[in-house]
Amino acid sequence: MPRIDCNAFLGAYPWRKVPGTSPDGLLQALGRTKIDVAWVTHLPGLFWRDPTEGNAWLYETARKEKRFKPVPTLHPALPSWERVLADAVTAKAPAVRCDPLYLGLDPAGGEMRALATACGAARMPLMLAVRLEDGRQRHPNDRVAELPAAAVRALIRSDRAVRLLVTHADHSFIEEVHFGSTPDEARRIWWDISWIWGPPEDHLARLLDTIGTDRFVFGTGQPLRLPETSVAKLDLLDLSPERRRAIECDNLQALAVA
Amino acid sequence: MLIDVHAHFFHARTPRADWRERNASRLTAGEKIGITAHVASILGSFGFTSPTYFPSPRDVTAGNDALLALQRAHPDRIRGYVCVNPNYTAHARAEIVRCLDAGMIGIKLAASRRADDPLLDPIAVLARDRRVPVLQHIWQHRRRDWPGQEASDAVELCALAWRHPDVAFILAHIGGGGDWQHSLHAVRDVANIYVDLSGSGVDGGMLEACLASVGVDRLLWGSDITMDTGWAKLRYLEALLSPQDAELVRWKNAARVFPPDAFQAD
């Protein structure tokens, strides 16, 4: 079964020098860490006034490299955003992403709720990042707030069909949302493991026990973060092959095709 | 061999009800990673009866006693830093002598007093006399005071290191929060400061920057409270470096910085 990274980026980061942001660089990292497929987003676009301007390059890059699956970016306050969602469906994107605070949007406001509803109707998972970098080290002018857990709870409640894939969340964020949701709501949220601590605090082991393996997916945040981290934290768990495969592959495939 | 130069353990008089599980988890994960020696400290009562970063003398002693007990229980795996609060000079110096005599191999300074403060000089003198390194807790580029600690940054550690050129100082957890680029610029030309790679930060480009700043001879591997990130950085370094250079980071640099008999060979 392939190992799928649902949380990868292509392109330069505006706030500091990061190696390995080109398609070739990402492919090298995938080879190094035995990751078969990466769901990729155009990183510079996240910081543009119109983030969708990066999507054409993203689609073209993914067309040339079968190991990349495009996760295009949406901006639900721009006119004709619905067409961007329709394009993603046509392109068989595994998910779309919107990081509302980077766009200056209320993370649980009207635009985001409309997007959640549209994604639910299109059966398209909506991806959001809690953060991209540790808040203690960000550039002095990089002042975008982190996604609040309350916004995730509000979005999952806003539409009965929407499915959310939340990346870069730590254990307390995940617990707050999961146990602040009904079982039906919680079943429509997936969490990537990139920001969850392993031993000796054992946050990931605890979450797998208390929340369940089926809610967690393999993600790295590369190249902003070393992809080795997500592999290492799985290697440090005593997981059965079936549970590990669920995290590395099956849960994401189920999310993408549901 | 693999030496973790930045580890912590807990004990019964801390707020952690799960202290036994956390200690056991560190040792179990260490087996999987292949850690030969956990060089650890205990910061007093970790906030139970005095603040983690401002431990009372009584808590300092109790924490060090707990670590000495762990070192005796796991003589093949655990080594100790004696943790002290420099605001209590006499107690700190006595505690250093007591714990080094009992087999500890380094000194841990957390965030009780700024690193460039003269109160750290008598501790550095003792470190020189006993030929042990000082692991200094660092906030990478501290732009302001943070609650609960009198944190230091690399510039302040450099001031201390310039005053004590015969002492090896370890800049703690380059991935532990804050602007690591600032620290790497600061310590580049200060030959008696070594960079500990621990911390939860696993930023792309950080290890390349460490190598560019201080070179492979001044890097020490460590985990702090996230062993998964430590292992990830080790794996990436082993892809970047020759096997010979990777050995320097894994243990040979540490073997050079700590006392000669500090570690058993595999």
C-alpha cells in the first residue's frame, strides 16, 4: 500500500529560505522518506491576494508528475469561486484548501460557511491548516493568527455533508474539537499527524487510543518541516500493520473517494 | 553509539501524575532509536513546589537526588546534569560539587538568571575546574521577557562564553522555539559554544543552517521533550552527511565535550 502525504507544498515560502521547494526537490524528499504520493498545494499562492492564481501551475505540475495530487486553493470571498471548486472536481483533486486567516476572512464567517456547504455538496474535502510555522519563530511581520478550534467546530456544524481535513493541529486542539463535536460531526473531520508529539509525551499514542485510528492521516508539512518527523513518530508506535496502513493510506483514500 | 545531550526525567514530587509512564516512555523510545546514553536533567519540582525555571534550593536538591537515583538505577543508560539556580550562589556551587562527585557529568542552567549575568561566573569557574560542560536553556532570539522564566538568548550566552573560553557551553534546543537563525549568526565565531539540535522544531533548512554556521564539529544530537523530532533530525542529518561526519554528531562531539570517562563504549 502506498504512503500518502496529504500535507505538502511546492514553491517558495515568503518568510524565510527553505530548501527543496521545487518539484524536483520534493520528489527527492519523497524518495528519501519512501513516500509514494504527495497531495500538494502551491505555497506562494497562499500569500497572494488571489491565491487561485497559483492553481494553474499546480495542475500543470501535477499533470507531469503522477506522484503529485493537486490540492488547489480557494478564496470564497472572490467572485466566481464556485468555478474554482468546479475545476477541482473536474481535475479529480483529492481536496481543496482554504486558510481563511491568510485571506483576511472570518474563519467561521459567512464566506467560509458558504464554502463548506459547497464542498459538502460537491463531495470535496476541505483542507485547513491551523498554522504553517511555530508561532514563536515567525517573521516579525508574519502576524496572521492561528486557526481557532472554535472555527473548526463551527464549520463542521454549518453543513451536514462537509468533510474537513485539518493539518498542523496539536493534541489539545484536536481533543477540543473532537470532544466538542457530536459523533456524526467528529466522523467528518480528519487530522494529519504532522504537529502531534510522540514520546515521551506520547500525544499521538493517546489520541489514537482515545479518538481512534480512523480519524488520523499521514501528513508532513514538507518542505517547511522535515518529512522524516511523521515517519519517525509512526516508527515509535507499536502499531499493527493494519492500523499503520490506515493512517498512511487507507483513511486518506477513503476521504478522497467518499 | 548515540548520545542524547538534552533529556529530562520526572519524579514523584512534580505535577505529573504520569511521571513513571513518561520516564518509561523515554527509555523505551530510546531503545528503538538506539540511544546509548540519555544525558538528563530534572528542573527542581517542575513547578510543583517552586517554579520550573526558578526552583527553590530545596527543590533543586530534591530533583538532583531523583536524577542521581535514576542514574544509579540505569547506570548503562542515564547520565546527569546537575541543575542549579544561580541566584543561590553558595547552594549552587555546593550542589555542583556534590552531584559531580556522585557521578553527574555536566551542569544545567535553565532560566533563573540571564546568561550574561555575573552571578553565572562562579558556576562557570567551577565548570572549568571540573572540566564539565554547561547546558544553557536558550530562547532563540528573545525579543522580550516571557512569563515564568528569565530566558537567555544566544547573544547573552556568547557574553558568558567569551568570559570563560575554557568552558564548553551547550546552546540548548536550537529547535526549541524562537528564531534559530539569530542564534546561529551569534554563535558562529564563538568556538566554545556547541549547538544542541533538540526541540520540537523540524524546520526545513534549519540543519543546513546549523552546518553552515558552526560546522559538523560543534553539533550535538539531542531530543528534549520530543523524541520523534530528534529522531527525524538525526535521520535527515544521516542523509546529508558522510558516515564519518554523522558519527561526530551522534556521539563523538559529545564524547569530546563531556569528561573522558562519561560514557561507556557500546
